[in-house]
Amino acid sequence: MSTQRIESVLKPLLEKTIEGIKLTLILDPRKHSSYIKELRELKDEDLLKYLSKIKDLEQVPVAIRVTCNSKLFYYKTGFSCTIAQWDAMRLAKGNSQSFKEKKSQEQIFDKAIRAVEELLENDSFSFENLKTKLTGRHQLSFSDVWIDVISQKKIGTADAYRYAYNSFTKFVGKNISFDRVGADLIEKWEKKMKDDSIGNTSQGMYMRACRVVVNECLRQGYLKQSQYPFGRGNDGKVKIKKGKSRKDEFISVAEIKKLMSFVAPDSWRKSYSELVYQSINFWVFSYLGNGLNMADMALLEWSEYYFQSGESELKFIRRKTQDTTDEDIEIIIPIIPELKTILNEYASAPELEKRIFPQILNGETNEVTIKKAVALENSNIRDRVQVACKLLGIEKKVSMTYARHSFATNLTIAGVSERYISQAMGHSTSKSVTQGYIT
């Protein structure tokens, strides 16, 4: 698909430059970046099909982007839509609903123009003063930026950032002004978390979320570099804690063979036995599938690549990295005999763009319900596999996380290079061929 056609789909509704300050009414690019990646891979004739396919997916906020001296400020208008709806609204005429929505956005854009003009006339233009004028709030704070960052993240990531924000506000307070941000404030937060028995893993997750917000404040000019609070720990700055090592969360090849040979007791109900067998096979599929996680497994499709490979390989893009890398990370899974057996038993009939394991999501397309379904399946697999492991004498609390760790650990034990394992697990964009899983 041509870059020109992509730009046409996502073309701004309005643009205006006032004394070097540019205002643009757009879909917030911080939110639709993952869709852009997908659009760039399409041919022109597939565009409408794609837009129809994503019509029920996540809503993307509409924002006014203000550019001044190479710095950016985003003001969300309060309206969200899919990319398909945006395209319809941008081209709308007459009395259609899309046209009414378009006119409403134009009115907000005009308000922003007037606000910029008034601030320039009074020689008081700044992003903070502009936000005050647009929102009616007297002062932008560090907490406001954090909330804005949360709104740009996808469901799962947004939840993690929200938990971090809740911890921060609980122990430090709301509406934290920019001049209070620094190592002292973060150390205070760290001490409070420790006193409240919050573990290093959670502390580290919260601190990394905070670091993203700090970097955003630096980018927008709200903080000075001298205020940056994170460092090595011996330089007067805060060192972000590492979580508890999970290197022991794996089972050996011998234990995996035992799990694959599990036979349910005769006393079990047939329906429960079948669910346990399915859970074991899904766990094994994850292990043999380069340690893919349940979210990727749930969305795995019979892609064109599968048919082009002679039905010998699967390919997918790691869901976890779609918003955190500049390029898609593709994973290739060779369909070895053990995987073929699982696919024959539990997968849908091969059909282009059809989900391979539709029973996991039951047709769900909404981000929130997908997350819930994935969490439920992870929980079910953990509970059922642990029952089987107990009967087999495997004394570990095996979960889906163990599948990914077992993949990496067992290959390491077998002498496979770290670079190969990293590529196989999606830590680079190189194609890998997985072999020698079970010896």
C-alpha cells in the first residue's frame, strides 16, 4: 500500500499556522501507531476490507496537536472514533451523523485557535497557559501529564500505568507541581512503598511507569534535565529496583515429556478430563511455539504465510511489542510433528485470516473483553496443569509463564546460543528456525 494512500486515510480534518505555531486536528498518533504498521503492509485494494475489519476495534482519541519550536502539545477534544469512522467523518457532507461530528470538532478547533491568538496578543503563549485556557484549570501538574500518558496506552498497559499512578498519589499526593519532581520526591514514594510491604517487582514496575511520565515531561519542556530523578543509586538519584528473579520458573525436558504423557484417572468426569488434556496441550503448544504467550496464541490466525510455506510454518507479530518498538517483531513457528498433532486436535479448519484457536476468545474483538478472556484462559490452564503435575509428582506451580521460561532455559541447557534464543522469542526481527525442542 502506498504511503500517499495511508496519509489520505489519516489526513487531518483541519490545520492552521499562527505566527509559527501550528495547530492540527488529527487522530492522536500516540494511539493509532500500531494501526499504521498494519496499514503500511496492505495493498490498495485491501484497504476498505481492512477498515471494515477494524470498525469494532479500539477507539482512537481525536486531538489538537500544537507545535511550537519543535515541541508538541496534545489537547484531546473528548471525541474518539475508529480509523474507519475518522475517514468517513473527514469526507462527510450534508446532514449525516459523521458530518455533525465533524462540525462539532471544527468548533473545538476554532476555540483552540482563538485561545492561541489571545495568548499571543498578550505575549503570554506557553503550552501550560494554553491548556489552562482550554480546560479552565489554573495550573497543569505532573499528575495531569501522568493521566494523559495513561490515556495513550492500550488496555493492559494502561492498567499497569494506572496502578502506578494510584500508588504514587496514595503515598505522595495528587496535583504534584513540576517543581516538586526530583529524586527527593521519588525517594519519599519509594520509602512509603517499602513501609507498605510492596515488593521490589511491583516497585520496579511502578518506577518504570513513572520514568516514562518524567521523560514525557522533559520532552514537553515541563521539567529540566537537572530534575531527572533516576540513576544508578550512588549518584544521588534513585535506582529502579529489579524484581525477583524468575529463572527457576521452568520445568525440564523430562518433566515436559511426563506432562505430555499424562493420563487422567478413571474416576474423573470425561468432560473435566478433556479440559485438562486441552490445557496441557495449549501449554505444550506455547512451549514448542517459541514460548508464545496466551494473548498471541488467542489471536493467532491462519495467515497467508502459512499457506505459502506449504502449511509447514506459522507466523505472527508479538502483541506485547507492537506499541514499544519501531518495527514489527515477527515470529516464525515451524510446525513440528508435536505441534501438528495439537493443531489437528484443537485448531479450527485452516482458512485465511481465521483464528486458529477460536475457542479461547469466542469471537471477541473488543480490547477489554479480549484481555479478560486471555486472563481467564491463563488461570484455567494454570489450575488444570497444576492438578496434572501434582499427580505426576512435578512439584512446581506450573503456569503459562513457565512455558516461555522453560523454552529459553531448556535451549540454554542444550547449549543453544543466547542470540538464537533471543531471536526465536521475538527479541529481534530476524527470522528463526526452531529445532531440537525435545531430545
